[in-house]
Amino acid sequence: MSVLIVNIGCAVGIAEGTTPLLRGAAMNETGQIQNAWILIEGDRISGFGSMDNVPQGSFDTIDAKGGWAFPSFCDSHTHIVYAGSREQEFEDKIRGLSYEDIAKRGGGILNSAEGLRKISENELYEQSMIRVDEVIRKGTGAIEIKSGYGLSLESELKMLRVIRRIAESVPLVVKSTFLGAHAVPAEFRGDKEGYVRLICREMLPEIARENLADYVDVFCDRGFFSVDDTARIIDRAAEFGIKAKIHADELALTGGTEIAVGKGAVSVDHLEQITENEMSFLAGGTTVPTALPGASFFSNLPFAPVRQMIDYGIGPALASDYNPGSSPSGDMRFIMSLGCIKMRMSPVEAFNATTVNGAHAMESAHLAGTITVGKLANLFITEPLPSLAFLPYAYITPLIRRIILKGQSIA
Ligand code: NIG
Ligand code: FE
């Protein structure tokens, strides 16, 4: 049965044909239809237009009653699968410890690794699904999920299997990333080289054999993994046809952006420390730069220079970085607001960065990120809004009224 959504106050993110990554000034534009309808057949969008020429026939009809329709958010960087939480470290941070101080004393990622190794695959799935359900209700329709709290072959496989199970149980677009190189585990303390060898020789081949990862990631930063480690891991993954998405230049400028772009990574993420030099690499490559303002906000760190990036002609994405240490939220509307408030993006730029550009940062733009005929019917409908800018402006008002994923109403 076809579903016809009528009386949409404004449909935003309307696009015809292919939807390339938006760069520079193009980020400040989006297709809008006032007083619109959208037609859904099966899991796909099959048409849209103005209520002046609404299709006639027998449809299941949803009356939007003036509410606005948006394509679901595309959250291209999360660590949503984890065990427990880390509010103890939150208190440590309030008392003045930095993210790096906490990591150095064995907290941070290693703290989550300890918790993750102890719980069953089933329990990990149940805990993670609570968060997945939460982000669905907040408007996310496509999500990338990383491993990286296992840090041993067995526990990384456990995480990746949980990600696969999530992908099978929810109507989201899900991309899976192997982040074995997130931290050096306690049993390899002082032997980072031994751990990188384990990743290359044992973990990557097994993960590829079980087809558990779309991408490989490395936390390429001061105190974690070097540019050389990163290059080795990217090259090894490429032997199995696995592309890269890299954490880089968050805590210090260590060359991660350059290596990620040079090696053709799909995305390079964080970028809080980058300068015009890195922007010139980004401008010349295909790698999607992805800023994570939730992590800057929560960790009281600088924000990535997204305003300068856009003015330079680059096309950044924004993602939540949902994780227990530096960004315990996957609320993409809040990410949009942070883009506007802290990074001086216009509301339209922040909207494009969290939708179509996010889709590109996980190679899903043929399925998600805009309201386009042939793409998945992944949408949310809000209350009637005075303008698009109201969405990031009223940053905490619960404006989302209905979620549609793969053509099905969720809430
Ligand atoms: O993206 N930067 C590295 N990884 C995560 C933090 C993970 C954690 O602290 O648990 C991030 O911010
Ligand atoms: Fe991250």
C-alpha cells in the first residue's frame, strides 16, 4: 500500500537526481516545497509536490497538519555500542582533569573496555538498543557504529556482531566500523607495536572473513596511534577491500588529516586542531571532513574550524560521536544547534551537514540524506515551524512529532 503524506507546512531537503556532497557556498542552499505532499511506496519515496496538485487515488494518508517534513539525520560517527557509562569521569572532568589525564591513568577508553569484556553479547545488545531506540526517536535514520571498546580479537568480534544484530533489527541504514586501534589495551601496555601487529595479522583478516566491517578506523592522535600506525592499518585493511574512516587531529595536530586524505579515506573526523594547511589537503581530496561538536562541547575542547572550512570551499559533515566518554548523546538536533552556536554555521549549512553530507561520510547518499525519489522513505515530521532556523534555535523543545523509517511509521 502506498502512503501519502499531505498538508506538510514545508518539505525541506528536497532534491532531484543525484545528490553530491555539498561544498562551500552550496551548503547554504536546500530545496523546499511549501504546502507539500510526499508519496511513499514500500520503503522508498516515489514522489513529492505541492498540495495544488496532490495525487488522487486510494492511499493510506497521513495528515501532517502543517508540520514540516525533513529527511532523517545521517549520523556518520558513533560509538553507540558500549557497556555501562562513565559519569565518574564526568565528575573527574568537573574537578579539572582533562580527557588525556583520565586516559593516562587507565580510565577513558580502557575503562569502557574493561566493562565491555565482562558482559555477554546479549547484554551488550540490550544496553545498546536502548540508545539506538533513543536516537531513532530523535530523528536519526542512518548511523555508523564503531567497535573499539573490545581491544582483543574476541571482544572486538563481540562488538561487531552486536552492530550486525542492530542492523538486522532496526529500520535504519547501519554502517559498521572496526576501530581496534582505539587505544592500546592494558595487556599490551608499553608494546603498542605488538598490538598494531595483532590488528594487522589477526583481527583484520578474521573480521574481513566474517564480513563484519564496512570500514576501518584508527584513533590517530597524541598519546594514541601515530601516523605510521595509521598508514599500516589503512593499507592492511585495503588488502581486504575495507576503506577507512579516521579519527584525526583532535587533541593535537599529528598529521592524521594528511594521511587520511592521501590514502583516500571515506572520512576524517574530529579536526579540532586543523589549520589552513590541512584545509588545502581536504580541498584537494574526496575525503569528507567530519566535525563532532558534541565532543568539543562535552569535553570543553576547541571546536573544529567549520566556518573557515566552508568559506574555504570544503564540504564538512557533522556527527554526534555518541560515546560514553566524550559525547554521551546522539541528539542530532543538538549537534545542529552546536554547529550554529559554536561553529557559526547557518541553520541551512548545519542541516545539510547533518543530512546529505553525513550520508556521504558513510557512502549512503544513494539511500539517505535528502527527500529524493528512489531514496529510502526515512523522514521525520515536526510541529508546524515558523522557519527552518527554528529547528536548531529552539534547541531543546521536543518538536519531532512523527518518525517514518523505510516507509513505516515508528512513532
Ligand atoms: O571520538 N577520540 C576517540 N574516541 C572517542 C572517545 C571514546 C571514549 O572516550 O570512550 C571520540 O571522542
Ligand atoms: Fe569518535
